[in-house]
Amino acid sequence: MTGIRVGRLFGIELAVHPSWFFVLVFFASTLATGFFPRAHPEWGLTTTWGIAVAATLLLFASVVAHELGHSLVARSQGVPVSGITLFLLGGVARLGREPDSPGREAWMAVAGPLVSVAIAGGSLGAASLVPGPDQLVALLTYLGVVNAVLVAFNLLPGFPMDGGRVLRALLWRITGDRVRATVWAAGVGQAFAWLFIALGTGQILVAGGLGGVWLILVGWMLIQAARATARQTVVEDLLTGVSARRLMTTPRGWLSPYMTLAWAARDRLRDWDTRCLPVAPEDPDAEYGGLMCVRDLERTAPDRYDHDRVRDVMTPTADLPTVTPETGAADVLRLLREKEADRAVVVDRGGRLLGFVDAEAFARFLSVRRRPDGRLKPPSRAA
Ligand SMILES: [Zn+2]
């Protein structure tokens, strides 16, 4: 999730996902029509809306500060941070990789809540000290309370919440096994997520209204996040020590960029029984022009096969992530995810194409990969 870039803070890119604008409107209107009019019926419409919008923006500024806490600590520990994205449910810091020790993980996890605690304490303290006006006191009180709620929510011990990261760090320290710790912490995270869904359902049935829908949405997204992280950790562990060379398919030959798709499909991809083939360069100085795969054909209407040429549908060199044979398989996978690509080309030091690694290669490799303890799954015994 990258979203629309809006600026940089301490060298860290800040972006907003389109879904964030819905939350902005939803929060501001909930505050302007419910919360503030109930607490301060004497305020006029303009004041109420002005304070509601200011409160919403301050809430998101707090979320950014929280994520900045995680990000700055991560960066100080050598973990690359590609940016912070605000989305439907708050904020997320996009880290280049997972921390490499339980201590670092725990410290990174608590940095965000510590920032929120500081904002909550500062705002509530200031609210009790400033003599007025009412609007300022209400704004500071709101800011203090939402940051306290943010801390309470984030410290629930289920992965991927911050508390869940602390739990994972603890289990990791105790068992020495990061993968098992992640799977357990993600399990606890899913249990909390189901609790949110149950509470949300209960709230809709008893009280009606949108609050319950919100809880269900939070629960559902937490389940997805917990599952995805657990899966990713297990996969990266299975790929430890595996290089791109191991997953690489060496092409049987080349395609000409001017071949029709019908010719390429029938006489090359099908007859050579391969998923992808490199395309010869049109520029004589280039090593290769691109890569054409069965997937590219599938995106083209069959009645175009006799007219369109390989160069029209191939993925050109500029759009292909490149790796070397020595690149770790987990790094290749991360690169594909980051570039939202389904294939990478493997090149030697001179830039010559050696082969390609695609999503199918990972799927096939992982389906027969040994378990982390080195044992292969035993074949099921026939009765
Ligand atoms: Zn956090």
C-alpha cells in the first residue's frame, strides 16, 4: 500500500491511501454532528464544524507522530523505512525488512505507543492548565483521550498490533524461533480480531449505528494482516539459504520482437513447453529487449494474435526487476512484491540475461520444500 505522496518528515515519505479521505469525512462529521454538539450545545454550527475538523486533523497528526516513533527507531537500528501511509484504519510504517533480534523488535514496537502516551499526557495536562477558551480545552481534552485510546488499542497483545509485536519478541526470546513466535503471536492477533467482530455484531444488534460496522471492519482487516504476516514469515524462513539461481528457469531460446503472437504462442511457448521467453533487443547495444510470458498472451484478445507482435505485449526491460544468480530468494520475493511484478530477470555481472524467476517458480519450490526442522513431510500411508 503506497498511496498518494503528500510530503516528507525527517526524510521519511508520508503518503495517504485514497481510503483515508473517507475516514477523514466520517470522523469529522461524526464529531460535528454527535460528539461536540452533545458536549457543547451552546456552540454555533461554524464553531462546531471548525473544532471537529481541527480535532480530526490533530488525531491524524497524532497517528503520524506514532508511526514516526516506530520509523525513527527502526531507522536508527539500520532497518530501512520506505515511508508512512495513512489509510482507512490509521497509519502504517512501511519497513524494508523485519528486525533481526527480539530486543530490537520490542524497542521498535513500543516506540509508537510511547509517542502516543506523551501526546496524551501533554494534551490532558495542558487542558487542565489552560484557563480557556472552551474550544481550546475541548480540543486538547479530545486529543488526550483519543491518544489514550490509541495506546490501549495498540497494546493489545495480538500481532500485528504493537502489543502483538512485543509478544512476538518475548516468545522469540524464549523459544529462539522467530517463525514459531510469529505464528503464535499472529494466532493471538486473530483471536482478538474475532473478538472485535463479535463485539461489533453485538453492538449493531443491540444499539444499531455505525460503531459496530467499524469494529467489524477493524477485526476483518486485522485477520488479513495477521495471516499475511504469518504466511510471509514462514515463506521467508523456507527460502533461507536459497538463491535466485536455484529458482531460475533457463530459457530454451529467444523470441524476435517482430514475431506475431500466434507464431510465438504456437511455435515457441507451446512447442518448447515454457512459461516465458526473453525477447531479442531492437537496440543493438542492449542485451535483451524484454520478457514475454504466457500471462501476457492471456491479457490479449485471441483475435489480435495474428496482428499484434511480441514487442506490443512483452514486459520491456525497463519494467523488469533484475537480480543476480546470487540474490537470496527471499529478497527476490520482496522485490517482486515491492514492484508489484510477477517476474524478475536474472542477469550476470555483464548484464547478460541468464534466465527468469517467476511466481510459479516460487509456488512450485515451496510446495516441495522441507520443513524448517529439515524433515520432509512423510507421504500419507495408503490403507
Ligand atoms: Zn504502532
